[in-house]
Amino acid sequence: SITELETVSIKKFFPKAKVFAIPNPVPIEEQIFSNIEYKKRFVFFGRIHPIKNIHLIIQAFIKSNLSNDWNLEIYGIPDDFQYFEKLKKLASSNDNIFFKDPVFGKNKIEILKSSWCNILLSDSEVLSLSVLESASLKLPSLVNEEIQISEYAKNEGVITSLDVDMISNKINEISLWSRSLREKKGELLKNFIDNYYGAENISRKYLPLYKPTEKSRDCY
């Protein structure tokens, strides 16, 4: 299984099964992090779909009433055009909320590295690559507490309920971080990713699965 929730489900339906909980690895490339110019920017990367609760992000960002030098940038492909139109109408009176086309590769990396915080409030995620990728680039995320990422909150990840007031309060708290605190949280998150989701460490967890048992040797 790749999450604790999957482990629980497997044990429920197959109580005699031996379960190995091994998350998917995060592709980690060496990045240069010196002299980053952080921007007062919250970002969302993902599908434009109701399951992502982007309307809650927009409502909470507006409610937080941050100064005009703070932006919310939403990068994604509209999977649901009716929902996309609803979001644009919701954000129409705010000059600091932007809808942008998806970006990839070096461009995406630079945006993530220089942003202040990533936001993901999906109803559910098997294992959020957006949050893990952000953490590998030293970018903290504000995440729905229901999303299954083991040990995330203990390693400087910020979690919230889906209550708009709570989300808004978290956005305000994050906006008040000093640069040094923002950097410290980013460092701890990257170390967390390296230790828990780095390909080398994950690969070691697979080795016991391939060791022959006495029973399997009897089959040959």
C-alpha cells in the first residue's frame, strides 16, 4: 500500500494478508536554493475540478483580507468548465487572484521555489504529488487534514479543516512568517521528503518483498 488509509482498507477486507506500507517515491533532483527572491504568492497546482475545493481556497484568500501585494495564482487545466466559470466569477472583484495555464519543467520548479506557500484542499488524494514535490523544493503547503501524508504535520507541514474561517486564519498566519521562519520550514520539509520519499530510501523498503521464503522455495 502507499498510504495508511490503504493499509487499513486492505486489512479490513483481507485480514490474513501481510501488508507492506511503502509510499511512492518523489523524483528529487539537486536544486540550487541560494539567493531565492521569495514572492508574496500562494499557489495552487492541479486540475480545475470541484473535488479540489478551489472555491474554498478563493473564499478563504478573500476573507483573509491580505494587503494587495499578496497574490493567489491558480495553475491548472479546466476539467469542469462550469466550475471554472464559477471560480472566475467568485474571484472577479479581486485584482490579486490569477488563473494561469499549467506550467512544467524548469518554469514550474522556479515558481514553486520562489512562492511563499502551496495550497491543496482536495476532498481526498491517494498521495499528493503536488504537496510532496513542493516540499522537495522547500515550499511549505497548506493541506486539508484529511489528506493522507504520513508524518507531514510533524515536519512543518500546515494542515487545516475545510472550514473557510479556519483556512482564512491559516493563510493569515502563513503570511506573517518571517523570511527566516519560511526558510527553516522549507529546510525541514525537504529533509522529510529526502528521508521518507527519496527513491533510494524507498527502494530499500522493497527488498524484503523479494526475498524468497521457505514456502516459495518449496514450489520450485
